[in-house]
Amino acid sequence: MNFHSLIEKQREFFQQGNTRSPEFRVLMLRKLQDSIRSNEGLFNNAMKKDMNKCPSEVYMTEIGMVLEELSFHIRHLSKWVRDKRVPTPLAQFPAKSFVSPEPYGVTLIMAPWNYPIQLCLVPLIGAISAGCTAVVKPSAYAPATSHAIAWVLKTIYPEEYIAVVEGGRDQNTALLEEKYDYIFFTGSPAVGRLVMESAAKNLTPVTLELGGKSPVIVDKTADLMLAAKRIAFGKVLNAGQTCVAPDYLFVHRDVKDKFIIFYKLELAMFFPGDTVQDMNTIINEKHYFRVTRLLDSGKIVEGGNTDRRRKFVEPTLLDEVKLDSPIMQEEIFGPILPMITYENIEECIDYIVKQPKPLALYLFTKNAEVEKQVLNKCSFGGGCINDTIIHLATSHMGFGGVGNSGMGSYHGKKSFDTFTHYRSIVKKANWLDIPIRYRPYSKRNDKLMRFFLK
């Protein structure tokens, strides 16, 4: 499959300057905003079909976040696109210096299946806002939602501006053979390495939004009932198929038994009458079997039921989990929470810093010294103190990983920055030309140079 002609059409469209004006960019953002609002039912039906996602969760984690991001960009774009004046060194007098934002150009956005709307359209908002064109590749693992995204984007944008390519591995491979000005990828570290390898052939800059095993620590000073509720929320959301889901729990030995009681209670409150019919299912059989095999990694103290027909895994809490067990060797991406007890916070820190850097870390404590220790010693993409997940639900902070969990960040202004190259420009006056930088060098010029540059 050859996408070369499509990329060339986008390159020509971009080089003609069609995407440059702020008015054009805002108009394109408003078109997307209007279309998403009018097609909420289409997205709800698609996500129900792909993973049994209920409308409330679709809005909270997908559509609502996209609309919030769109509103933020529309409000602030006129300020972001302006040249920014900066001081000029005295040695360069007379001149003025400014930083000029320039769109990268033709971009590729590769989205995953777990939040197929949000993780496809939020990066696209950044590309549109920055003045780029984009080839968008939704995930084939969520086919109904992929079709919905393709239909919506094709109805509002010409393909020489925004194009959607559906399909699986063959399409991914063929797309990565082309040359882009920027690549934005969200997915697993394993595939992220392949994307980076392909990008390196053309020295194409990349953003990699990956994942990893995000730890949770509950110390003995934590508000246990609230901690259990917020950890359960983070683990049940999207059936645990979240890149920043709490992956494993360090809980202080003194409060473990109480935490178990509260966690069970909160799950019962989430699903009154033991009904879990509107909870997300696992995306496909391959992942269903992978997740269910991890149930043998410890003692089940809550949940553990599965339904192969529906690809459903009940929210589960595991005790007596060893650090070398299978569930501790891979990102779970399911509603299973393994517990490890500890006595000293240094045990948790020592383990975490020896692992690949996670995308998120969550700490539940009222102890300021413990908070300081964890934040100073552990490296991770982002996180929360006394909550989970919510740090990504804002346009005022960047979201991204570090090390094995990714590179680069986006959301809000960071999305605009990601798809923008900032040119540093000096505009020199012609009415005066200070000669000290020119040959032949002299002691006098050297003395003046030392005066200006020190």
C-alpha cells in the first residue's frame, strides 16, 4: 500500500500557505467542535459496540475532554500564534529579537484503541491549532469507533488537509515508510520503538505517549476510605484499560486489612446490586486471555469472576503478590489490582526507581515528609497526591511520559507547542554597524568584545 501521493498532496496544500492564518485554524477547530457535538450519539453507539462503554463514561473520558480542549485552543490561539519579542544582547545593538512560531508541516498521528476518540482527536487539535496538516490513523482494535472518527473527519475536512487512514498493521507499516515533518504516536513502548526507528531514517521529530506500570502508594496516614474510592475509580475506569491506571499498589502493613474492607465496599457502591452490565469489557479475546492469566499471580480477595463470551473481567483485588510474579512483569491493562505490603517508604522508593520510569505515580498520604521523599526520588511522567487519573484531565498542564513511558507532552498550550517550531530571529538595523566582530582583529576590538561578552 502506497500513501505517497496522499502525503504529497498534503505537502503541497501546506506549502501553499492554506493553514497559516489564525482565522483558518480557528474555523477548522470550530468545525470539529460542531461536528463532535452533533455526532455524540454516533460515538456512543460505536463505543458501546467496541467495548461496552456507557454514555456517561464516553462523555467524561472522551467527548467532554475533546470539547474542553477545543474550547481552550479557540480561546487562546490568537495569543499563541503571535511573535514574541525577547531582549537583544548589547553586543548585537542595534537590533530587535523575536521568537516566531512556525507550524512543522505534514504530520502523522497514530492513535490507540483504549481511548480511541480522545487519544486521536486531542493530538489532532494540537496539529490544527499549530497550522499543520495531518494524516490520522485510528486503531483497528476499535473498528466501530475508527469508522465513526473517519466518517466525522471526512465530512468536514478535505483529505489534502486532514486525512484518515483506517486499517491494521499493514497500513501502519506503509504509513511509516513515508516522510513527515512530525510524528505523534500513542501506544505501547514496544511499538513506540519501531515508530522511533522509522522516524530516525528521515530525522523526523516524534512525540511518544507510551505507558508502563504506574505505582500507587498508600501509607498509614492516608484517608483509607477516600483512598480506596479513588483507587477503585482509577482501576475500574475503562476496565483498567488506561495508560495511567493504577497498576500495582504498595499498602502499609498496618492498614492493609482496613484498605481491603474499604476497597470491597467502594466496588459494591460502584455497582449496586452486584450489576456490572454497563462496565467496559476487554477490547478483544487476545487481551482477555492475557488479562485473565494474570489472575493466578496472587490470592483473590475480591472479584475474580470472568465471562469469556462478553470478554468481561470483574474488578479484582489480589493479595500475597510477589514482586517476581507474572502480573508484576507487564502493564496489566485490566481491572486487576495487585497488592504488595510494606513497612518503610524506602522499600517502595527503592523498587520504583529500579524499574522503567512509569507514566504516572499516585501517593496517598497526609505526611508531608513522605510526599517530599517520593517526589524527590521517583521519576515519572505525572501523577496525583491523594487521587488517581485526574492530572491528565486539564488543558492547563502538559501530559506525557519520561524514559520508557514516552517523550514529549501535550494538552492545552503544550499541544500547540508540540506541533510548532519556534524560530529565533534577529532583525538587525542598517543605520549602524559596530565593527568589533570583523577582521582584522585588534587589541582594541578584543577589549571591546570582552566588555560586551562577559
